[in-house]
Amino acid sequence: WTTGLTPMPSLRGWGASAITSDWWKIWTIGGQGTDLSNNDYSDYVEYYDTLSNTWMRDTLRGGTNEPLPTRRRALTASTYNYDIFTIGGADASSNYKDTFEFYDTSKNVWKSSNIAVSPYIYFTNVPAMITGRQQITSETIDKKIYVIGGSTSTDISGTDIMEILTIPIESIWMQGLTGAQGTPGYAALTGATGWTGL
């Protein structure tokens, strides 16, 4: 293990991580911020530049990245080219979210399925997930986003639900084959939910 790296500027866990076509940047998004008032759920969007050992923050904290529109923790993130797809999670009122938002990092623009955040970034062709879930995992394979497992408001111990969304973004999710029941483990840098940081 290597030590002495520049630490993440925010204190948080339960966020999501992702890597886009800018392969040297590790993005960390959302989560529960212990440096926020009342341990609030965050809208943080930060990336670590592995080449320069530096961090870039979001515009609310002196950086250039647009913050996450819907504050959440226990969400998942997957990528395709320069887009980061943030899916599900839970809000500070313990609502299990079906929210689907994607961030075009090349244009620094978000689009959201959640009309409550802003009519300017809400798009009807950005579909919410079928089942609101948190503690989920996801991967993008062959232009399809697979969102697997997690927990729901009716099954907090874990679920075997799998849903698929095709890229380019369409207005329909498919519910896929189900696997063994259980809340998935946390894995960093694979689009899985978990404690972000290095």
C-alpha cells in the first residue's frame, strides 16, 4: 500500500465512485458528510487526479464540478465514455430513491429524473428506476446499465432485483433475471456503493 497521498477534501462515507474516459480521474459523489451540519447527506462531486495527486471540488466549495442535484447516500454510479450515471440511494428522510441522474463531465452538466430538484435539469426522457433502492451496485456492459440488489423500503435486509437501462438513455427500464437474495458487499472504484476515499 502507498501512503502520503492527498486526502479527500470532504469527510464522508456511503458515497459512490466512478472512472470515466478521463481514466486518471477518480470521481467521488454523494454520501453522508460528517463535515456537514447534523451529519447531512451530501451533494459533493469531487475527483482525484491520480497524475498530479490533487483534488477538484464542486462549485459550492470553490471548485469547478457541478454538485449532485439530489442529495443521497448509499447510491451507485456507473459510467459510459464521459457520462457518470448516479442511481438510487436514500435521502435524509430515509426515503429509498428511484432517482436517476447523469453527469456529462465533458460539458459539466447534469440531467435528472427528479423534477423536484430543478426544472432546468429535469428531462422527461431521463427515466427514474423502477424500484427505489439503496445499497445497490451497478455496472455498464455493452451500452447497458445493470443495477443489482440492494435494499428496498419493504425488504430492508436485501433484494435480488436486477434492472437494466440501455444507452443512449431511453424512457424504459427492463426488469431482468433475479439472482440470490442479499445486500451486496461494497467495492470501491467499480461503480458499487461504499465508503469513498483512498
